Amino acid sequence: MPSKKALVRRPGPRLAEGLVTHVERAAVDVELAVRQWEAYGEALRAHGWETVEVDPADDCPDAVFVEDTVVMYRNVALIARPGAESRRDETAGVEEVVAGLGCSVNWIWEPGTLDGGDVLKIGDTVYVGRGGRTNAAGVQQLRAAFEPLGARVVSVPVTKVLHLKSAVTALPDGTVVGHIPLMDMPSLFGRFLPVPEESGAHVVLLGGAKLLMAASAPKTAELFTDLGYEPVVVDIGEFEKLEGCVTCLSVRLRELYA
């Protein structure tokens, strides 16, 4: 049986210095953020996920957003090369963990840049946001790594948000959900459901009908409930001040075998 593991990384003392690109900087309460991060991990564990902590990277303010450091496809871990130079030291600890879990490891090389938050997988289709943090060379290298494994890679323009998954994620049936004002080309996605709130565009598939999502999107939670899903709500308000969302606080590994 495949085991469900989620990589997480504890917020560091410099969290409040994290990068902001598309939002106004707001004061971050680091102690509250740590409590929110702990509750996020508890929600994952309560729904059958084993959390695996990557060693802290206290000199890297954004290191808690661990999703940006690696992209998983089948059993292959593609180590990212973040578009923001200040984030590049975040990848070493993640590489060590995924290698230790038995993943085959590949890398994005200069001049490529790729943030994991720009990658949305729906079955064997891999959407890659090309924009501020991920460049054409990064998309090309991801294509070279994953297409031989059976992936279909689709490049998506991203100009209005930090990452592709800041604008869209997907429901268990493959329907893409997004907040239209944040999207460049909604028409690229076959089945698409608009959601009323910005943070409603972000869901983590916990298994079955359960969706992990932010407390800041109550109208979207109602919409998903009406569609037969079960929202599992967490407050990640301190991370939202840094353009974070529920997806970027973990890397979900679904296809590893225990």
C-alpha cells in the first residue's frame, strides 16, 4: 500500500521578513504563525498523513513554504531552483529528506528557475505557471524530467499572482477551481469552477471527499459542501500575509510505498 507522507518545515524566527510581491506588507506575528503551522500539521495527521519534518532553515525567512523547493511526479523528486535567489538555500534539506525516503532525485539547473508552487498536477497532466518565479528554461527542464515518465506538461502564463497555485488548484474529480480575477487564461483548463474568494482557490486533497482549505474562504467552503465535499478548515492568516496558502506549507507524497 502506498503511504501518504507530507513534508513540512517549521517556521523560522525570520518569518516576518519573508518576500511579498503582489500584496502590501503587513506585520506577521511569528508566535501565532507557529501555532497555526502546528494546527495545520495536526489536520494532516488527523486525516491519515504522516508528517515528515525537514530540518529548519532559520536563515531563510520563506523556508516554511516548503512546497516551492521540490516537485514530485510518481517516485521522482525534481529539486527546484527558486526564482528568488534568497530562497535557493532552502532546497538542500529537502533534497536530503526525499533521497532518504527512496525517491529518485533530479534537479533544475541554471539558467532554469522553477518554484514548486507553480506546478499543478491533475492525473498525468502537469500544469506549470510561467511567470515571476518560473522561467522558460525551468519549464523546459521539468518537461524533460517528467514527460518520459508519462506526463503531459502544459505551460500556463502567470502575471497576476506569485505562483500558479496562488490562483488555481483542483478538486478530486479533476475540476480546476480558481478565483477569476487572479487568472490569466481560465480557458486553458477544461473543467473549471470559479470560486468567490481568493483563498478559496486553494485546496489540499486529503483523501476521499475531504478538502483542506483556509478559514478565510467561508463562502467557498459552503460551495464545496453543496457539491458533496467535506471542507477541513484551518486558520493560516499569518502565512496569507506572506502570499502563502494551504498548498505551499507542505509537499504531499502520495506514491511512495511503505
